[in-house]
Amino acid sequence: MAGGSMFKFLKPRLRPQPADIQSAALWGVAATTTALWVIQPFDWLKKTFLEKPKSEEK
């Protein structure tokens, strides 16, 4: 197991378990969702990624 060899210097009790990694990933998703909800940059996202830039015609 390649991931386990990275933490061989830790005691087996202190090594990160799969549940720890899953919990950290879920907390990351929750934090990102909360940040987007608080900031609500939907107008900027729409303007930046979905709308085509207007070309200047003379």
C-alpha cells in the first residue's frame, strides 16, 4: 500500500485511517459549499464563464 508507507514513521494508532480521510474530504466539501453560499458569486461566474464577450463593432 503506497499511502501507508508515507506514514510508517507514526505509530499504528496515530496513522490516518480511511474514516479520517473521508471525514476531512466531507468537511472540505461542506466548507466550500458554505463559502459559496456566503459569498454567492453567481453573477461573476455567469459573466466570466458562460457569457460570450461582446466584440466592439464600429
